[in-house]
Amino acid sequence: MADQTVEQKDENRLHILRHAAFTAADVRAMERPLLETGVPLMRMAATATAHVTADLLDEEGMALEDANIALLAGSGDNGGDGLFAAAILAQNGASVTAIAVGRSLHGDAFDAFIRAGGKVLVLDPASEVPGCAAGFSAGEAGERLRAAIELARHSHVIIDAMTGIGLDGALRGIAGTMAASLGVDGTVPDRTALPDGDTAGEFPLVVAVDAPSGIGIDDGAITGPYIPADVTVTFGALKPAAMLPPASYACGRVTLVDFGFDIDGHTPFVEAVSGDNASETIRLPHLADTKYARGVTGLITGSDRYPGAAVLSAKAAAVSNVGMIRYMGPQRARDMVLDAVPEAVMGKGRVQAWVVGSGVPADDPDSDEEQADPQRQIIAKLLSHYALDDEHDPDIAYEMPPIVVDAGALDLLPDEVPSQVVITPHAGELASLLVGRGLDVDSRDVQLEPLHWAIRAHELTGATVLLKGAITVIVGERAEDDVDDVDSGATVHGDDDAATSDVRVLVAGRAPAWLGTAGAGDVLAGMVGSLLAQQDDEDISYADVAAVGAYLHGYAAAIASESDQRGFNPPTIYGTTTAAPLGKLGHPILASAVADAIPEAFRRLLS
Ligand SMILES: NC(=O)C1=CN([C@@H]2O[C@H](COP(=O)(O)OP(=O)(O)OC[C@H]3O[C@@H](n4cnc5c(N)ncnc54)[C@H](O)[C@@H]3O)[C@@H](O)[C@H]2O)[C@@H](O)CC1
Ligand SMILES: [K+]
């Protein structure tokens, strides 16, 4: 690092800030030394929030003097940020009402807000806000609540400063009622996927302070009410909620205010794959390579019922930078694969990675063993070599090549396997896998708390878990050297699984929403298989390779659909980068078009 120039260091820092998220506990640890030396973090947070709010109004063609702003203020420091920001907006002509959802308000911030001419509406009869009468009747409390909701609904901007990293569980009490009335309760944000830089632009615009109040800060879970934001202004470093689904869908555009935290001294809890990671994971051909040295991917995919999946997975694998693919399947699928990929070799042989299960029917409880799809029987036999149990030799399991276990093969997964087994379920498939292991969970639970359930699946099976979605979540083991870093770091976590540091958590959010189409999963399985096959580093993190597969898959989809929309957009760093020009929405695509765009995705990443 010593020979890095200042510019490189700055660039590295920006890259980390935009692609790494730290737990609330780590953010507090990073903020402490700055607060101890008197850095006015709250003022800095508030100034940025005020600027972003004014810019947002400006984008909608509204002058600050004409704007009515409703500030939802909690009693903690998040409310303090909001009140200081609101004071700046009021000083600049906006008409601002602070709605106190707790019993108190941050003292200094409240004083500044009142001096700036702000108005206050107190909702809790037991509140102690200077100059605001309390002790009113239950009837009046109800009236006040209704008035506050109406006021917020008819404002131009709602600034949501009820809770930030101090949130404990789902929003309760008055804050919960406000959020449920103005936003949604316990459901995934229902929003149109807009291209980079765009917002729905409807009043009231919602600016979240640090995070939309109510979303799971460390695990991205949605378990109660919250108000989906158009813009989130977040402080110091990204928190996992800004990256993890479904919470990140509630954040809108994110602006990060860099406080100068010592981010190098802390290990991120979640990392988003970037083009840089992706290009590093691609093995460039060597001068003396043969097709075998570049990697061979073996596929046991497709079936008489779904032969198309064989073609999609084989084609995607073949163009994902390996020397060769081998295909095994029924005659019709073999003919179709050969038609699409004449280069494919049919039948058994040595491979560096397997892909199994795409387009293979899942277990049919009504059919007997003999009638089971022949592909299932072959896959079951192969997977038995990966089993870590008393009946099998664990050395064999650990020495088997990496394997992608998709779709119809998921229910054939042995109880426990090593981490080179990469499972690629969507929410429903992950729920079935967990139910099969005695857990009580359904597809909706997985959609609302994807990280939690992906971690459970990784812990239970040992497999690397790639949970597909608009933002794909990947959970696996950390690479060896990475583990040392975490152990020696100051990171101290509670027993909450969202804050466990011994798992590697990544997100891949490069894909446009157009990618949600039949066959896309088959293409992904083939790509991940070939990325695994080409690795020649013994100590690779399977989670990282799988995540890069998902990133490249998304990138190919973006090229195929000509779309600038993506599941996760890295934040704008306040004051350093200008907003990107408005992107293109793009057009619908077929999964085969995604496979066709893979070579171009490689080209762009490598150039
Ligand atoms: N970490 C940092 O670097 C900085 C943090 N600041 C702000 O400070 C915030 C953290 O402040 P605090 O620690 O005071 O915590 P918060 O203000 O985030 O939350 C605490 C408040 O939320 C209420 N609350 C918690 N859980 C609730 C629930 N389930 N239902 C209803 N109410 C609930 C509490 O009663 C309390 O009033 C950050 O999010 C950020 O906005 C900034 O001021 C500047 C620097
Ligand atoms: K908030």
C-alpha cells in the first residue's frame, strides 16, 4: 500500500465506501474517535441532508420557499440530524413542521429548529418537549395523530428521522403508526424499477435520514412498518440495509456522507460485487494453455420435460471462459445442445466443475423410484460423493470439484457438504430446502428476511448459498486470510446471526429487473459453473466466485436489454461525485439473449 499515490488511495477509499457495508456496531465504533475529538458529525449529517432535500425539490421544479416539509422526528440522534437539517431548510425559506413521534427531542437540535422558525406538533401525551403542552386526552391524541398524518400526506417532502441505527426490532408505538399510515407494513416495497438516477417524482417526496425508519439495519429484513424513501442520505459508511434486499429496495437513491471513518480498520459485513472484483476473478488465458488448462465444465442439466434448460445452461457455460464443456442428458437434450453448441462433448470425463439440476424435474412424491427422472438418479449418485457423514469418507468430499446445485437437484443435496458445493435457489426453493430440514419457513419469509435464511441454509448444509433475486445474496465461508483479518480486528458482534462475522456475505445487484424471465436461472448456473472451473487458485472463496457469476449474469442481461437499471446502485458520495445522467430503461429480453451477451460482458469487464 505504501507505494500508492494519494489519488489511488482516495479512489480506493471511494470504492470501499461505495461497495462495503458495516454493521451498526462497527459504525458506532468508527464514529467514536471522531466524536471524542469534537468533530461535529451531527451538523455535517444535517447539512448534507438539507442540501440533498433542496436538490430533490429543485429537480421537481419546486422552490424551497414554496415547499411544505414534514419532519418525522424521533427522540434519538436520528431525530437530531433531522431537526438540524430542518432548521437549515426553514432558514432558507421552507415551511417546516416537526412531528415528534417520541417523548422528547434532541435538545440542541430542537433549539436550532425553533430559532429557525420551525413549528412542532407533539403526538405523545406523555411527551416532554419544551414549550409544547402535553398531558392531553386520548381523544386529542387521536386527533393529533390524524392531523399529523394528513399534514405529512399533503406536504411536498417527508423527512423521515424517526429512527436510524438505534432501531430495536420493528417500529412500535406512534412511530409505527405513522410509518404504517404513510408507508407500508411488513411487505416488500412495490415499486417500478427505474433507470439509474430516476425517481418516481410524486409528492410527497420522501427523504430518509440515515435509513428509512423501521428497516432492519444489519440484516436488511422487513418485519414491520416503514416508509419507502425516494432518497436516503446515510452517514459515515453504508449499513447492510442499503445493500441487502428487501430493505435496500426501500432506500431509493442513496447519498453517502463520508465522515472520514477509519474504514480500513474494520471488516465489512456485506460487500457488493463490482466490475473490479469481477474482472479479477476471470482467469485470463495463458500463453501455454490447452483447452483442459482453461477448465472443463460438466453439465447434468435439462431433461425430456425441460430440454431447453440443457441448451441454456450449456451455452452459457461454454461462452464463460472455459476450454470445454461436457454434457450429460437424455437423447433429445443432447441433440439440442449439439445443435446450439457443436463444440460440446457428450458424455462423462474429467471436469473442473459441475453444474447439475437446471431443468431437471424436482422430486415428485407421487411417482415411484423407478419412474424418477434418469437425470435425477445420476445427479443423486454424483452428489453422494460430496456427503459429509459417517457413511462416507470426508476426504473424498473435500477433494471433489466444485459443483453448482440448481433447481431440481436441490432436494438431492446431502445433509452436510463442503463449501465448494454452491446451491442456487430462489426464495421458494430455499424455503423448501429448509422445510426439508425441519424448519418452519415459507417463500414469503425468505423474501422478507433473505439474509437470515441464507445464513441458516449455509449453517445447516455447509454449502455456499446463492439466493437469487433482483439483488442476489451470497453467503459462504470466508477465505483463510480473510478470517485472520476478522479475528484480529476489533469487531465485536452480538449473537444476532445478521452480525456473525465468520460468514462471507456478498450481494450482486448488477441485473436489471428485465432479467426475471424463464431460463435466466439456467444461464446463471452455467456461468457460475464455468467461473468455478477456470479458477486455479486453491484458496479461492467460493462465495466470491459465485457472486461474480451473478454479477456477470446481471451485466450480460443489462447489455442484452440495453438497460441502465439495476437492483443495487452504489451510492453517490456526497460532495465528490456528480449525479450520473439519467439512464435508459431498456427492453424485455429472453434468457437466450442473456447467454448471447456473455462474451460482450467479459469484453467490457476486461477492457
Ligand atoms: N453513527 C454516526 O456516525 C452518526 C450518527 N448520527 C445519527 O445518530 C443515529 C443513531 O442515533 P441513536 O443512537 O440516538 O439512535 P436512533 O435515533 O437511531 O434511535 C433511537 C430512538 O429510536 C427509538 N426506537 C428504537 N427502536 C424503536 C422501535 N422499534 N420502535 C419505535 N421507536 C424505536 C428509541 O426509543 C430512540 O428514541 C444514526 O442513525 C444517525 O442518524 C449522526 O448524528 C451523526 C453521526
Ligand atoms: K430514519
